Amino acid sequence: MHCFNSSDPVAVNATVMFDFNKDNENLWSRRSQDVPLPPCSSSSTPLDSQCAVCLDRIVHAVCRNLTGGVNVIMEAGEQQVKISKSECPKFPHDDGPQWQLPVSIILILLLLLIIIIIIMCLFKNRREIQTHEDESCAISEETP
């Protein structure tokens, strides 16, 4: 992963990112400035393009599979946006899936255990009631 960020106020209006050396393809683009950049807590790695851009106080860009010597340019309309290579940020969202799956599995297992206990108790009570009824029938048949 390669990461970039920009604290340039114009960055929130970014519409395109591309490699200056390969001006024929975009690394990232958005159709309209009317749609705000997604918050970084809801973004993850890029899916349908090489880069994902999000907003968390400053604008972040996370790119995958970039070749060496790439010269990333970000533009907002006709304005060039100042962007710098940076450490890849760790957002709270990144920790979510690591603990959510085990907790979900444990909760499902506990629920299944409770259901099994309830079913066993119901069958036990039903047996005891039936045994008690059988005994009372036997006693009433023996008495004249």
C-alpha cells in the first residue's frame, strides 16, 4: 500500500488522482464535487480503482499496486492539490473485523446452548409429568 495525504483546503473538492508519468489513466476519480468525500472510518482499501480517497480532518489517499517512480497528482477541477506521501493511517474501522467475528461466533454459540438447555428442561419436565400421571393411573386402578 502507498499512502498520501493533503491538508490543502482545496483537497476536499478533489475530483481526480493520476500518475503524472501516465496521464492516460486515473488512479481515482469522482464524478461530482457535490458528493462529499467519504469519512475515513467508513472507507477501507480501494476496491474498484487503484486508490481510495477519504476525509478525516485532512484528505487521505490509500493506493494499492502502484509502481515505483509514480508521481501522484491530485486535482480539484482545474486546480492542482498539494499532496504528500505519508504513512498509511490506522483508522478505528480497521480494528473492527478482527474482534467482531469471534464475538459474533461466541454469541451464537451461547444462544444455541441456551436453546438446548431450555429444550432439555422441557423434555425432562414432560417426562416427569407423564411418569407422575402413569403412577397416579396405576394407583387409581389398584384401588377398588
